[in-house]
Amino acid sequence: MSAETYRDAWGIPHLRADTPRELARAQGRVTARDRAWQLEVERHRAQGTSASLLGPEALSWDRLARRARLADTARRCFTALEQKDPETAAWVRAYTDGVNEGLTETTHPTSTHPAPNHRTLTQPTPTHPAPEFARTGLAPGHWDPWTPLGVWLATHILFAGFPAKLWRQHVSTHLGPEAVALFAADGPGTAGSNGWLVSGERTTTGHALIAGDPHRFIEDPGVYQQIHLSCPEFDVVGLAVPGVPGIAHFGHTGTVAWAITNAMADYQDLYRERLRRTGAGVEALGPDGAWHRAARHTETIQVAGEDTVEVEIIETDRGPVIAGGPEGLDDGTPAALSLRYPPRVTADLGFGALLPLLRARRVADVNRALDAWAEPVNVVQAADTEGGLLHRVAGRVPVRPEANGLRPVPAWEPGHEWTGWHTPPRAGLVDGVAVMANQRGPSTPLGVEFAAPHRADRIAALLAGRERWSASDMPTIHTDTHLASATPLLDHLATLTTETTETTETTPTTPTTATTKTTEPSLTPKAAALRDRLLAWDRRMDADSADAAAYAAVRSAVVRRLAAHPALASAAVAPAYPEVLQPWLALVPRVAYALEHLLRADDLYGIDRAATVRAALEEIAGRPPAGPWGDTHRLAPWRALPDADTAHGDEPGLSGDHDCVLCTSPVPGLTDRAARGPAARYVWDLADRENSRWVVPHGASGVPGSPHHRDQQPLWLDGELAPVVTDFDRLTKESDD
């Protein structure tokens, strides 16, 4: 058997082999060449050992990974895969063999010579090209066959947002049950992706187009890997997840293409547990009123530069305990929470869908493959060259009472059990298009909170504005910066007056009626001028727009003032859940993401929102004039090993905002920097695959100093796309077997 590696002008790997298994091996090998440090970090995250690599800042994640039994679940899922689907298991094993081979290669990062293939390796203790290993003095570790499943699980364990249930419980307790809708329902939230399907009747070629951009934390190296996989059974281009074989989320086989967004489904439950210690271990009170033995053991976490930490692992009949224990939380609050999630229950991560997706020729094949999908739960769009179209939900969502989806439920009470699995919904197209942007849609019966409809409505409106679309037209949608969610704040600004006024309110009293006069102060000239600027603003969050920056500054000031109001003070102190869950419980981001609801509500706990907006406007008007939006709205990529010599100001300024189609997400009230954004952009053309295009935020290589480490960033910033090349005769061969 043999495998060949080619590269295009952007350094994207194109692999060709005789069999799927040898191709998987080559994919693992080339991923290790290009993303060695990233693979090392992901392996540690899956195992709950990242603190040994990254220090105490990673300890909270390691605790969650250990207590949630991520590695053990991945092992179980791989064992079940070997029994149920030995072909896929062998394919995954070949991938990890390739990763291990690639991690032992000796190529220097500045070398222009081809790397040796796996049959010519002779050095047992090589120097790895990724400079992070030299900086840390570490060597790459070994990948087990189950490691890709662990990487997948660790990457997506928080995608269903189970910590939001803690927030709903918290805010309901302190501000009343109505606060759940105010702060959560259909609010902007923190997740997002765009995707749209245009049928052949609406394109210039008569064949469908699929386009979009997944919104995730922007990491360096990137969370998606552009790749081309070819063997006699299939030939697929797409975006792979480094550390996982195949192409799961976004792919084009030449005759069929598919893409996904997060369905915003709720498929993980939290149970409040009553635990007690006995001479034999730990017991949990079950819904039958009896105490049942819980599994228990301890594990040790190594922490770079500090002492080791011991963590107690407890698992009840519901699932692993991820917070608290028999003695409660760290602050002594009597609480213990177990997490129930489908792969832990079923020993199935859905990897059985991966090979059938690569082999798909028509949408019917994609549809059948997705019946095996488990998590994360996605909305999928697909189209083929024969005119077939698909718009459906894929994934496993349990059937259980509605209360389970809202907040943690008592494990000791009956009526909160899982009783089956939902049938994933299907949907159709409207006027030849289908738009998915995490809004309420086909997955509505499966979720609780969804994204506001702004991005979806804007994409639909843009698509309706032209009769026929081509692949080259799609970046105009990818990069649209109109911010519809600005309306409530601008409406409040419009009510502010430049003159002092008196308002008379008649208030019912007993036994007579009293009249109260209130005086609204006038705006200062500077504030009035700023208000007028913002009311005339085109509502586009462009990087070079000073008006966009001024709007964002006023918005942040409003958020800070609302969050600091005494009426919300009781919700400002989060319960002592693990640090990794605290972002879901912080008040300022919650106010920021729910600002539309808070400004539009009939009443907000007696808060004078007009006065709040007026004070925020005066605050910003009193500052020196701000520069353009891109001065502060800069990319904030996550790096496992930050470069101390790289300042935040070195990162590029960005257009867009959370509710723009160009979704680059700051946290108003905290920072204008964007840690989330389009982790890739793609256009799949069913008329001609080589007319497809794509881009990632950085480049194909994860090795600093490589010519392909950052070479796609100018395209990404400008909204341009690189061509998809699939003709091997147009590629440069890197190595021969």
C-alpha cells in the first residue's frame, strides 16, 4: 500500500492512497506534521492532563474532564465501536497510527525538503519541528486508538450548554422565575454559526450552492483543518477537526456536499444528588427512595510548577458527579450535581457516520449516514448534482420531562428519567433557499434557548434581494455587518431630549389620587451631538467606522450600569460551582447578551432604563473621541502557549459584531476584543467542485514561522476566499512512497 501527499499554493494537504485505511493513516501523519503541538494539547485536554502541560490555569478543565469521565467514555465508545463496526474502528486505529508516526518525524520547521514517509523512519528519538516542544522541554506523547473519540468529546462536551441550567436556577432564585425569559429565551447567547443552501433554481448554473461559516472560539492553530482525501472509494474535500479522522461537518465529494450549524438542542441533563458517605464508600438517594452505591475512586492531576492535586471521582446511576459531593461545594453549600449525557449512556459517539459520509454520492447517502450521528446535535444541509436537497437535524436527543431541560432536577424524585430518543426533525426550503443560523427552526422541539433571529433574517433578506446567485457572490453575505439588534438601544436614545421637561404621572393611592411631577434633565451639547450621530448611523459594524465604535461604547456603558444596579445585585454573586462553569454564571455577560430583552421589557425590577441610557450616553460623550471600531474590536485568538512577546494590539482589527452575519463576538461591558468568530468560511458549488472556495483565520500550518501559518489571514480579514483545488496534476507532490 502507498500514500502520497501533495500541497496546493496555500499549503493545504491533499492526500491520495490505495485504501481508506491507508488514507486515514496518511491523514493522521500529515496532521501530526502540520499540527503537532495542537494535537498534544488536545490529547491532554481529552485525558484531563492539560495542567501538566499548561499549568494551574488548566486545572479547572482537568477536574471537569476527570469528573465527567471523558476519557473513560471515549474508551467505552471505542470498545463498542470495535464490536459494532470493526471497519470504522480499524480506520480510526490507522489514523492514530499515522499520528504517532508523524509525531516522530525529524523534519526541521524551516526545511524545504520532503518529510520521510512512515516506511522510512529510522530515528527513535527525533527533535520535533513544532517550536512549542522546545520552549517547554516536552516531547510529543502517544495516541491510543480511542484518543480521537476523546478529542471529539472534549471539543463538544459544552456545546449543548448544560451550564445554562445553573444560570436559570440561579437567576430564578434571586430575581424570580420571570428572569429566565428576560435573560435567556431567544437571546443572543454565546454560540452561533451561519449556513445557507440555495437550490439550483436560484443559481446562475442551475446547480445548488451551500455556504456558511462556523462560529467558534478562534484558536491558533485553527479548530478546522482544510484537507483533501482521495482513494478509489471516495474523493472528498472539506474541513476536518485536527485529531479526528475523516471530514465530519463540512465536505464535498464532487457529487454531494453537506454543511452544519449547531442545532441548539438540549441533550444533557443535570441532576441534584443527595450523597452520603458510608464505611464502604458513597451512596446516592435514588428516585425509588432507596440509597444506592455510587462508583467512587480518586485520581491525581499533575500541575506544572505546583503540587499534584487529588480529585474524587463519583458516579451515580444518573451519571458522573461534576460539581460538589457529599460535603457540598467548595464554599460548604450542600450541593452535588451529576451530568447525564448520551455517549456516557449509549457508548456511542456517532463515529459510525464518518466513513459513510466520505462514501456518499447523493443526499440520500448523507441522510442515511446521519442517522448514525450522535453529538453534537446539528442542523444539516446537503445538496447533490442531481438536484437532491436535504435540510434536517442530526443527533441524539433524549425524551424526558420538560423540567429537565430548564434547570437541575432532583435525582431522588421520580419522573425525571430518560424514556427514549427523539426522531430528528426534517425541514424544507422556502423560495428555493434554506437558512440556518441557530434560530428557532427545525430543531425548535429539541431545545430551550436559541439565537435571536437577526442573522437568519438578514441572510434570508440578502438572498431574496437577488434572483440568481453564483459562488463568487457569497462573500457579500459572509461579510455583511448590519446590526439589527441595535434597535432597542437606539430607540431609547431617540426618546432622550435636549431640553429639560416635566412629566406628570397620576398614581392610584388610598383613599385619594395624588399627582407626581418628575423632571427629566436635558442632554449636554456633547451628548446630544453623540445621540444625533448614532441615530443617523447606518448600523453597520465596520472596522473603519467611528460611529460603530461610539455605539459599542455606549452599549458597554449601558451594560455595566445595568449590571451594577442594586436591583440585580443578588444575581451578581455566582454560586461556587467549578471555575470552568463560571462564564455561564457571570452577570455582566448575561446582561450584555440579553440587552434587547432588558431594554424592551415592560418593567425591569423598577430600574429607570431611560436614566441609565442617558447616563451612559453622557459618560461616553464626556470622553475623548473614539477611533474606529477596529481599534478596540480586535481578534483575540486562544493559544495554549501564548507568546509573551506578542501584545494584544498586534492582532488585527475586525468588522462585525455578535448579531451581524459577520459574527465576531465581543462581550459588551467587559471587552471589545473578539474571541469568537468565523472559524472558517466555505462555499460548496455543486456545478463544479473546483469552483468552490474556502478560508480559515490563520493558515493550514500550525507551526509558527511556517510560510503557511498565517498566509490566509489577509483573505479572512478581507472577506475573500481561496480556491478549492482537487486536480492532483495542479498540485505539488511533497513525498513519494
